[in-house]
Amino acid sequence: MNALPALPTWMQKDNLEISAPQMPDWLIKFRRAHWEDFLKHGLPTRKDERWKYTDLIFLANKPFANAKQESVDYLVEIIHQYRLQRSESIMIVFVNGYFVPVLSDLAKLPSNVIACNMDTALQQYPEMIKANWPSPINAHNYPFGSLNVAMFNNGLFLWLPDSCQLTMPIHLLSLAIGEDEFITHPHHLFVLGQNSKLELVEEYFSLVSHSYMMNIVTTINAGKNAKLDYYKIQQESKQAVHMAHTFIHQQQNSQVSLTNFSFGSLFARDDVVIKLQEAGADCHTSGFYHLRHDNQYVDNHIDISHAAPHSHSEMLYKGIVDKKSRAVFNGRLCIEKNAQKILAYQANHNLLLSNEAEVYSKPELEIYADDVKCKHGATTGQLDQEALFYLRSRGIEREKAIAMLLQGFSEEIIQRITHPGIKLRVQEISDYSR
């Protein structure tokens, strides 16, 4: 790892606010420790195994400044365009990383559900926040996650009480607007009580074309028998930098399904860390990425740890890589010593549409128990020329035939979406006939 001088100048500012008047002492100490740890380690280089295919030198030339709260009055009509179709949803809006209640459907939430920004939560529910606050983030493995903890000034606190089962999905829409090249650090905390149920879609979209950086940390605590269907759709602008860190902790018999779709941004990295802490925990992760532009980069690092017996996990990621773009996948399954009777599966499949496209795939198994069933695999190839010839021989134009094959390749992931509105949104974005 590099020392402090390797940090871009916009990361070395002394006036970044670590504390605020309403912030408790324990959180101030927590943030300061992460800031010091981040400065100690600096930015990762390609000598770091987790970043060996990544070159972050481009960040030095970015004039990022901390995001400011923008006027959002004109967004009232625009927001309507982004609502999910085919069924109702509860929209929660973020603009440049700031929660905007006036644009959100908070009135649709049950009265016993809490949804507010982190500042409000720290003032009104301090003990609840402290009890569910995440463990320290390792700055060596997750430098930008550590930076988020030190610098965040907004985010969503979402709390579902025991036996609360929402009938409508929550649609967390994050928009980027304005003329500034900003960096923002949203910090989210989602807590699902016992026997609760939530369907959540997190969508990132841009109304600008210039460069900016989203640096997100999301912590999810799923209680006993809780069920979460979590979708993420990333379609940022072509010059955007998208760093995301998702930490999920699952208790007994909880079920979590996470599906990630990545289409936009110049640079996108998702770190997902899942801990199956108690028996019966079940986690299904999947993702699809499509790189269409030169120098576009996407990186998925998935780390699932089985810490209890009779737990189950699945990891399936697929990608289409075109032009001079690059995709990286690193999936790691760790079975701890006393975690017997485990079922775990992981796979990564890629299609290369260009001779200049690159894919690096690294599935890993780390097993310390003996009564487990685990398997992993990875494939990288090109379009099936025989299948393409077959379609062409039936009178189908070449472009349409290719679109049909690409659609078939992605369909395995898209069909995992159970909500019709979310499925329609993804199908519209991934329309290969355009």
C-alpha cells in the first residue's frame, strides 16, 4: 500500500468534518480511527492482490469536492419518470448522496417502520443505532469503505420491527445532478427484525455527463427468519466513479437474495461481504454486468463466510464485455471450522465481444470443515458461431441474431427478479436491439 503522499490532493484536506455537534462520542472516535487508518494505508496499488487489475492513478487528476445539497424543487416532475411501473412502490430519494424527504413516499410506510437520514437517527434513536452499528472496516481490504466511515455526512436508516412484512417494495433512487465534480459518501444502515420481510431496489442514475464519485457503504442486519430481496441497478454516467461496499449479517434461518446489475459508469467496484452467522441462514447472490465503452471497468468482489452449520449460499455472476473494457470477478467462499452440513456454489461466466476486451475471473474456496458440498467454476468465451449461423440461416438479420443470443445469456439473471416493475426496468436498460 502507498503512503500518504500517494493520495490525491482532494483526499488530503484537513477541513473534512469528522465530528458534528449532534454526534455521540463513540461515533466520533470510530470515525477518527478510520480516518487515521485510511491515511496510514493510503490508496491500494496493483501490488495489492485485491486490486491487482486496477489502476487508480486516474483519481489524482480528478478535482472532486465534497458534494453540496442542491435545490431539488425542479425534480418533482422528473422523479415521476423513474417510478417503477406495473405496481406500486415506496420511493425514497437521494440527490448527490443526500436524503430528500420531500421527494420521498414516507407516508406510504407503516407507522412502526423507521426511515430517516442518519443525522436524525443519531439524535432520535441513539441506542438503536449503537446496537446495530457495524464493526470496524479494514482499511487494507476496503480503503474506500474506511474513507466513507470517516467522511459520511448522510445516509438512510431503515428499521423494520419484528413481524413487519412490507407488501410494496422500497425503491431507493439515487440521482446525481448539478455542475460540480463532487464526491459523496452515503452511509446506510438497514435493520430487519425477526420474521420481517422486505423487497428493496437501489437504483443509481445520473442527470449529468461530467465526472463525479459515489462512495457508498451499506450495512444490513437480517434478524431471525427475516427475508430480504435486494436488487441494485447501477447506470451512472459514462464518466462516473462508483465505489460500493455492502456488509450483510444474517441470523438464524434468515434468507437474503441479492441481485446486482451494472451497466454504467467509467469505473465501478462492488465489494459484498456476507456473514452467515447462525444455523439455517441462506444467501443467494447474483449479478450481471454489460460493458459497452472503451476504458470502462467493472469489478465484483464477493466474500461469503459460513460461520454456522446448515447454512447455504449461492453465487452466480455473468457479464458481457465489449470494446476496450475490462471486467474483474473475485468470489470467495470461506467455510469455518465448526460449520458442518454446508451447501455452497459459485460460478462466473463471461462473453467477450471484442478482441481488446479483458476479463479476469478468480473463484476461491477456503474450507476448514469436512462435511460440506461446495463447487465453483468460471468460463470466458465468445458468441457461439454455430448458434449465430443457425439464426442467420432462418432469415434473421445479423444484428438481431446477436441481440437474441445476448438476451438469452443475460436472461438467467434477469429471471431471478420476482417483482414485475423491477424486472421491466432491467429489461429496458438491457435492450440489445437498440
